[in-house]
Amino acid sequence: KAGVTQTPRYLIKTRGQQVTLSCSPISGHRSVSWYQQTPGQGLQFLFEYFSETQRNKGNFPGRFSGRQFSNSRSEMNVSTLELGDSALYLCASSPTGVGDTQYFGPGTRLTVL
Amino acid sequence: DAKTTQPTSMDCAEGRAANLPCNHSTISGNEYVYWYRQIHSQGPQYIIHGLKNNETNEMASLIITEDRKSSTLILPHATLRDTAVYYCIVRVLRLNNQGGKLIFGQGTELSVKP
């Protein structure tokens, strides 16, 4: 089975712009979770989607949003980018998200200038 | 949410067993202990998980104490490629059992040396 894929792998944006990141889960997995990793804060949970519905949300401002499509692919969007949004954004998929193992993709490295 | 405590860093000689400890004294009865590792800012890689019994797979062994307040991840024959940050995580579930998230601590930076 193919693993979790994320596109693009690297991205450079300027402050004030918006960005959309994409995640394709492992085939058959319906839960997709997003995480942000920075040197200062480490790995932090953003949100989780299951069956096109946001089921769980971390403590991030409303500039961070996401969605999930009927084929379980997910996108996350960050509007009005700030320098502090520079990070590695990771997505993870699991069959149901409840009591099963999450498998991570390689991440998207976002740099905000 | 149950919190985990791990040493910041550890060294291990190549070919020797690496024993990575983790304290999770506030773990609840239905929470699992998960271990992931992350190499050079790649995506975290799942290693193993357990509830209360010891577990073993092709990558590692997980030893959980009887009171479940601590655990040890064992890499039986560490290689240079095992150099990574190892995260011990207690799996958090929402009260209504719908959805879940992983809460990562700072992890242990394991350096395997020749």
C-alpha cells in the first residue's frame, strides 16, 4: 500500500498571503489529522477530519482551517500568513481515528518571508 | 490529558541495546502508550504501542510496568540509522470516544555512535 502523501513538499510564501496544503491518506483510511511542527513549540495537533467532518480541533487561531473530501483527501489552509507560521506541516491518517494507529506523511515545509 | 516525561537525550553504542524510558504517571486505564520516532524532520514513524502487556514487533520491544506509570522502549541492536528523536505518547481520546489526537512531548534524542 502506498503511504500518506503530501504536496507540495516545500513552499515559500510571503507575509499576508494564504496557502493550501494537500494530504492524501493511505487507501482505506478515513481519518486525517494535521500537525504543525516548529523548533520552539514542537509537534502540535491542529485538527482531525473524518467523513468530511471536523471531529477534533487543537488550539490554533481561525486562520488555520481545513476540509476533507469524499475520497478522504484533505486540505488545510492558512490565511494571512505570519512569520511564525513557518513550520513543517504533517498529516497523518488512520482507518477510523479511534483507537487505531496514525501513520504520518513526509510533511510540507512552509517558509514565510 | 496524560503527560509523558522523557530524558532529553541519550547515547548508545552501535550494536548494543538502546533502552529509552518514559514516565506517564497520570495515565488512565483506557489509554495506550505509543512510540514514534522522527529522523531528520521527516514525518514521524510509528514504532509500537501497548496497553498493559509487553509488546514486541520487528522494530522494537515495549515494556510497560505493572502499575502502567512508566514504560521502556527497547531497540535490541541499535544501528546508526536508529539515530532519531523518539516520542513516547499517551493516546488521548475524546470523552465520547469519537476522534483522537496525539499529544507529543519533546521526545528523547537518541544518538547511536560507532
